[in-house]
Amino acid sequence: MHTVFVAGATGYLGRHLCAEFSRRGAYVIALVRDASRAGGVVADSLVEAEATQPGTLVGVTDGADLVISALGITRQSDGLSYHDVDYQANVNLLREAERAGVGRFAYVHVLNAESMRDVALVAAKSAFVRELRHSALASTVIAPSGFFSDMGDFFSMAKSGRVWLFGNGEYRINPIHGADLASAAAEAIDAGQDWLDVGGPETFSHVEIAELTFETLGQPAKITHLPDALRRFMLRALTWVAPRRVRGPAQFFLTAMAMDMVGAPCGTHRLVDHFRSLASKIPADRRTGKHSEFGMMRRPASGRGTHHDIDTKRPPGRSREDF
């Protein structure tokens, strides 16, 4: 029986990684900051430690055949930066794995990192990947396109009554469910693969995702196209107007919205089913409303933009490539 050490086990992907390796018969050790938040984590053993404090990691990977890290933060808070967590905490874990003689170290990165060097979150992850690639340990880097959960901004905007997109909305993405990503990661690791760019089984343009959210809600699609110049202006303005905890994820979001994020297709979960699950939690009489909260995309104060109101007839779950 292999022993797998999962870091970031209480996060969205970390929970799926624990479940996947447990399903494959591994002895799973889950690294958590707070065991009280580990309810539902499928693991044979919980290890409570602060990866940002290397002294707490001594001995935690002893006996492990594989360390896989999904350690990272989306928002910089509690005095912790991307450098502290996405880079340094993972370096601390890597050094401990090297000392323990772990067979392989796997890390969950992000697709197209080379095109997002100016994004603080991605820069910290990329800096760690460079450390990992220079390590004597065998390694696997998993670079996903984006999670189903990341598509929540589209759904929240549709629930509010209108989706706001930059440019023509034709950039493409194939988001992946956490369970499918965990399975793809395990397969790549078992095969000794050193790098995997991966996404889900369907590719959508941003417009098609917006249409799908409205279809799921049973509403006609109302989409407004904003000039891409506004996106570029917002990126420049973030440094001066946004607090640090908002600036980081907003910078990533605004950058990723201007490129294709398509990895090798994997998995069976469909985005429409994810949206249906979200819709099922909303009372029917509250499925639209101008005052609902939504994610990064906020209505511009001027209200300017190209409106694109359509009653789409494309069947749910279909994309132009049926990816």
C-alpha cells in the first residue's frame, strides 16, 4: 500500500485528492491547519501543522511515497501573502519531503502561467515550480484550466439578470470538476508524467458559458459586452484603488479573461450539471433579481456596453467543439 501525503486537504481540490487516492487504496495522510475544519475529509490520518512555519513540518512526510500539494490562497488575508503561502509554504514542505526521501512530489499549478507572469498569485506559484524542478525529487506539475467552482461568477451574474463580458466573449475555457482533476492527477502521477496541462471534457467560449447559465435558470440570455480597454484600465487601476485581499484575485480574473484557458480534455462531469446543482438551491421566485450579489464582474457605473439579449436555443452542455 502506498502512502500519500496531501497538503491543503481541507480545500476544494484537496478534499477530492484525498478521496481519489483513498479510493485507489492508498494510505492517505491529510495535512490541515485546523483539524476542526477537516470534517468530511477522507483520510486515514490527519496531521495538524502550519506549512508557513517549517518547524511544525518536521517529520510529517516520513514514510510517504508521494506528497501532493494543493496549498495556496486565493485572497491575501490574515497577514499572509501569496509569497508566504503559494511559494514559501510549499518550499518548506518540499524541503521536508527531500529530507524524508519521499519518492515523488506533485504540485497543483495553473494553466498558462507563462502568460501571467505579472499576476502576483501566479508569480508565487511559478517561483515554487522553479524550485520543484530543480529538486532532486521526481516531480509532477498539474496545471488545470480552471475549476467548475470558478464559473460561479457567471452563474451569479446570470442570477442577477445580466452577464457582463469583456470584448466579444470568444475566449475559450474547459473548466474541470475537482473529482475529475483529482483522477487525472493520480493517473499522471502513476504514469511518472512530469507535467500535465488539463481541463474538463467540454470547451466553451465565455459567451457560451453565459448562455448556459441562463438556460439553466430558465431565463432568456442577457449579455452585455464591455470594451476590452475597460478591462486593461481596471488592471492598471487595481494597484491604487483595490485593497490587497481583493486586488489579487481580481488581477488573476481580469488577466485570465483575456486568453484561452484550454487544457487536455479529461473527466466526465458536465458544467451544466454543476449549474443545475446551483440552481436547485435557489427558490424559483428568486432566480433573477437586480440586487443579487455576484462575483468579480460588477456593473459599470456608466452602464455602457454592448447589450446582447438572446433567447438561445443551443441545448445545455453543448459547445462549439463538444469538447
